Amino acid sequence: MNNFSRSIVVTKPARVSRGGIVAAQHRRAAEIGAEVLAAGGDAIDAATAVSFAIGVVEPWMSGPAGGGAMMVWRADEARPYAVTYGMRAPAGLDPRDFPLSGEGVADDLFPWRRVVDDRNIEGATAVAVPGVVDGIGVAHERWGRMAWRDLVAPAAGLASEGLKVDWYAALNIASAARSLAKDADAAALFLEDGVFAPIGGWTALTDIRLKMPRLADTLEQIARNGPREFHEGDVARALAQDVAEKGGSLAYEDLASYRAEIGEPLSIDAFGGRLHATPRLTAGPTIVDVFARLARSSQPADRAGRLAAMAEALSGAYADRLATMGDHESPLAPGSTTHFSVVDRHGNMVAMTQTLLSVFGSRVVSPSTGLLLNNGIMWFDPEAGKPNSLAAGKRCLMNVCPVIGEAAVGTAAQARFAIGASGGRKILPAVAQLAHRMMAEGDDLDTAFHAPRIDVSGGDTVIADAAFAEEELSQLNERFRVARAPRTVFPYAFACPAGVMAMGGLNSGATEILSPWGDAVAEEDVGAPRVGQGAPGTP
């Protein structure tokens, strides 16, 4: 298998432009962001439009009813900001409603002890207080230039058109069909006859669309009334009522009291440059730990030595994270997350990650709003007395890791990048390696994204890309148990990154090479023919 996979070379060249670029896990969402940039919008304006759009075209990964974080670079101030809007447990949640079943561990993202009926994983009881809309709202209020309504409206249009189901969409829906069938509203939205994943015929002309009229109406309301509509308006009331009727604890008061935060990032000097990451309950503190460990050690001159040093740093940082922050997500589970990055023509940047947690979140749809809901309660350990034990009103610990990096590339020149990824605990190792390549090794974005990676995310095995030559893994094999895996479309052995870079007067954008939908789109691409660049699933 490894020999076969290494014989196939897949490339996805980075998009290069003197104008702005959006790199996202779905090309249609990236195009909408590029249209905003072409209209004179700020990077924050483009990120706002992409956030809502990608929640429609890639609904199992993220959406308004999720949480996340972003890093922002403001060129006029020459400084970064961190915007955090993670989920939290509802104030009315009672940990006693999540009794342990005594049947071993759960089989989703986290190896917690199993809860009766998996109430912390699936269903309305697993829904946490979402923060995505308020996070985008506070960022847009501070830095946005274009009208909020104009930025959300394209997503409403996509929902009205319906999600086109190609092979990749069908694959994702099929992977969760059994769970989706348990909720009547989720089954009605995503499944045929409430049971089967919608799969077209073999012809490329097959056109199956999932209709989303309620979601379109909800997005129209948010566009018309502003971001607090989701937290204080009719949308909030309808959402809370739907969750309550399905047995969950999310209340209107939880939504109304939610506030995202704009604050100082964590920053570290390393390799002649500087890395900026989100603070507190994200993977930001851990990636800063990784870079501190790397900066303290001498950098080996050979690739084999550098790989081993990176693995040592990741392994040590994860050991500290697991011991002190309580994040015990399974390294084998990818999670339901998306990441996109934006750079505008003025050099402003956004690296934004948003998530529902599991694929399809709680597998519950709010019938009044059409929103697919998160299962953020699964982030908490159901056992009492642990670092991350479940409690009312408690903030969730996330693995999101958006970063802004500044890399010295010469005596006077400097490169700046904004990157992040999806993939659960695989996110941090991917972002760390990409950032290290650009900061310590002088790689451009295209080279960094095409390079093979390792995954070290808390387990006892290092996963190495099958594309590595044997000699490159020599020192890694001496210090770790190593398993080799190819980069494939499904399942992912590695995270799915997206990033942008500004260097030497040019901007570039790139996404995961094997991502079938991901792409980078420049503002001058707006209105241009998409010959050879059409993304599957594009409405």
C-alpha cells in the first residue's frame, strides 16, 4: 500500500497574486470571500462571508451553531489580535443528568467513560452554547468595512439553492447516516426516506440537492438584524425552544448572555521571527510550548534530525497538555471542524477555525431554524474531579489552533502567514510543522503545504507520511514507534490545513493537497472562467 501510494504524486499549486486571497476547505466559500475582497472589503469582511457560506456548503463541519477562534493581523497597527468564541456548557446543565453506564469508554472523539445513552455525544442533551456568530460579529464591528447584511446574504442564497450532493458529500453523509436517522429533523434534511444517504448515479450530470429553506430564512434574519439576532432575537428564542423540546438544557438566557472576546494573543520569538496564537482554552498554549521546546534545542542540519526534534517537542508538549488542561481527545478521530485563511490587498490577515465538534455535531437539527447543532458537551469529562470535568456554565477546551506567523527571510525582508487546520488533535502537529518550515527553514507556502508531515498527537505512535524516504525517518525510528500512512481523501491520517502568506509584495494561498473541495481563490479570479478548477459539490 505504501509503495503504491508513494508512486502517485498529487500536487495543488498555491495561488499567487498581488491582490487578496482566500484559502478555504470549500472552493465556493472561498469564491464568495474573494468576491468580497474584489469589492473592496477588508479581510474581516471576507472572513465573515466565508464563515456563513462554508457552514452551508460543508454543514457537517461547522456552522452558526458551533464555536471557534480566530487570529487577526491588522497591517495598519502592525499587530495581532486573538478573538475567542468557544462553546460553553449551559447554565442549567446538571452533571447528574449524565450518569456513567459502566460499559467501558465512548466510541466517538474522546475516550471518556461511557454515559448512559451517550447523552453527552448525541441528541439535544449534548448541545452546548454556541459562539461563532457573536465571534464574527465582534470582529466585524471592530474592523469590518462592508455592511453586515451584504456579507451574510450570499450564504442565505446558497441555502436557498440547496446543497449539491456529489460523491464526497454522499460519503460524509453516509458515514453518519445511522446517527442522523435518530433525529427526525436531521433525517428529513440529510437522508432519503429518513434512512439512506443520497447518492446519485454514475453520470457527472446527476444533480441531487438538499433543500435548506429554514436555514435560508434563519440566515436572512441574521443578515437583516445583525449578529445579536442569533443570541437575543427570534432566532435565539426559536433555537432554545427547539432544543428544550428535544430534551436539551440550552436556554435563551444562555444565548443572550454569551459574549465573544477580543484580546491579546500568546506570542513567542523563535527562529528570527515571531509566532502568535490564541490563548487559554485552545491549542494556542500548546503550540507556543512546542516552539519554546524547539527554540531551546539546537536545530539539526539534516531532515532526519529535524523530524525527530519536532516529534520530541510535540510529544513533550502534548504530555503537558493532557496532564494540565484535561484534553483527552482520541488522536484517531478527526472531528468536525473547518479552517480558512484570508489576506487582503492591504496585508490584513485572518486565520479562522470553527467547529461543531463531532462530524454533524449532535446529529440534531433545530426544525424552526434549520441549524445543525453542536455536541460541545462531549468536550467535558463526565467523571467528576478531573481537570476538564463537566459543570454548568463551564467553558469548553478546544483543539483549534489558528496562528499568525512572522518569518525573517533576509536582512530586511519579512514574510507573514496566517494558517490553521481541521482534524481534532491532528491540528496542532500540522500547524506546528507548517509554521516551523516557513519560519525555521525558509519555505514558501507552496513548498510547506506539499511537504510530507508526521502526526504526533498524544498517542504512543508517530504517524509518518508514506511519502517520506526511509533515510528521513531513521532517527524517528530510533526514538519512537512509527507507523506509515498515505495522505488520502478519506479517512485523513493527517490534518487538513489552509493558509495564506505575504512575502516580497506577493500573496499566496494554499489548502490541503488531498482535500477534494479545498482551494485558494484570488480576488482577480472573480468573474473569471473556472476551467479545470470546479469544486465538487459547488451549488
